[in-house]
Amino acid sequence: MPSLPLLVGLAVIAVWGLNFPLQKALFSQIGPTAFVGLRYLIAPVCAVLLLSWQHGRHWPRLSRSDWLRLAPVALIGQALHLLLAAEGLQGSTPFSASVLLACGPVFTLLILRGLGVERLARLQVLGVAVAAAGALAFTGDKLLHAAWSASTGDAVLLLAAALFSYYSVASKPLIQQHGGVAVLCYGTLLGALPTLAWCAPAMAAVPWSDLPIWVGVGTLWSVVGGGFIGWLGWGWAGARRGVGRIAPLIYLMPVVAGLSAWAFAGERFTAQKLASAAVILAGVALAQFGSRKPPVDSPPGE
């Protein structure tokens, strides 16, 4: 009988994988920028409720220097990452987005190497090279067929993955000091006003009263279920079962995203695309687990 943490981890992966075709469908109704704006109307409420549930009236206190360190993490690693991931998904496909965003651990290792924090083992170097070759093959067919919109979408998704890796590295000292919940929630609150200001024109252009009910329900579930509840479930499963044993489940996310996109969105896959995706994920796995140290980050649920 599988343990409860394993079941929770699998459930989170299923939710995150299904989120890709769901968000693609939502974008067809309101667009990616308005969706992120709507997300930043919902997420701060979740952040306040979560902080109040965990800490009551006594929220964790951050020093002025901690707030200054958190500000770029919130604006770049959270808000800009979400905006770019949404724009990239709009120009790409759910399966492509799930595969390319899974490259986050590779970027994290490269950032750590560039900062001189960590040296890469030989298997990790090989993993980075394999993942890069897979990404080139994955996006190359679109370039050859002059599918510029899809190619741009894939490039934006890779940039979004890199920004999440920046978040993973830059937020680590703050998380160690104040906890993951505080950093996530305070970061959400810090990024809310600037993101809403950026998204306001797109939100104003949406005919909200004419939208079907499922748009509101789907957005609420995507933000609350995939974002906050999923993040908490993933963290709980990792804490109970061990990050090293839970982290490999993340490679099931593109499988769930691909199957759900095929079933609900009619996405089709060529043999070349599937093979390239397998090469990317194999390279990411080598890069992430090719060292005796604990694995680095795992990509978030979009």
C-alpha cells in the first residue's frame, strides 16, 4: 500500500499536469495577461488566509534588509515568472510548456555554478548538455517550419524556467530564516500591486459579464488548487517522505500534461517531439540527481 505522502505527491502532480491544458483553455477566453491579473486578485487573499491560519495575528517579522532582498525575488522570481510562463503557454502548447518549464533544475545548477556556490559533477555536466541538445531538437522543428509564434513561445517558456530558478536560489536564505510559507505569501503580497497595474489594461478589455461560469471556477481552481494547495501538498509530501524520494515524481508532470492535452485539447505529438521530450527530461534528471548532494529545485505547478 503506497504511503500517504506518496499519494499526496502523485495527486499534486496530477493537478499541476492538468493545469496546463486548463490554463490554455482559460487563455482562449480572457488572455494570458488578464489571467495573471485575476490570479493576483485571488492569490493575495489566499496569502493572508494562510498566514493567519499558521500564525494567527503574529505574522513572521522581517527586517528591512530582508524586505529589500525579498522585493526582487517577488517581482522577478514570482510575478515576472508567472507573466512569462503565461505568455509562453499562449504561444506554445500545454505539453511543450510542461516539458520546457521542467528545465528549471538545469538553470538552477548553472546559476549556482556561475555564482561559485557549487561545482558540477561529471554526470551533472553531461545532464546539462543532454537537456540542451534535447531542447534544441524539441524546438528545432518549429524553426525549420518557420512557426515563429510557437518558437517564440518556447523561448519565453525557457526564460520563465530560468526566472523560477533565480527564485529558487535567491529565496533559499530567506526560506531558511523565515520559512517557505512566509516567503511565498509575503512575495505574493509584494508583487500584487505592480502586477495588477501591469495587467489592468488587459483586464479592463475583458467582457467579464459575458464569460461562461466555468472560467471563474477554472481560474479559482487553477490559482487556489494548483498554486497554494498544490504547493503546500508538495512541501508536506517532501517533508514526510524526503525530498530525494518525492522530487522524481515531477517528471510525471509532462506525461499528465501531454495526456490531458491530447484528451481534452486535441494536441497531437510526433515521434520526434516525444523523443526530444524524453531526451530533455533524461538530461534534467541527470543534472538534478547526478550528484550525491540532495536534488536542487523542482518546477512549480503553473
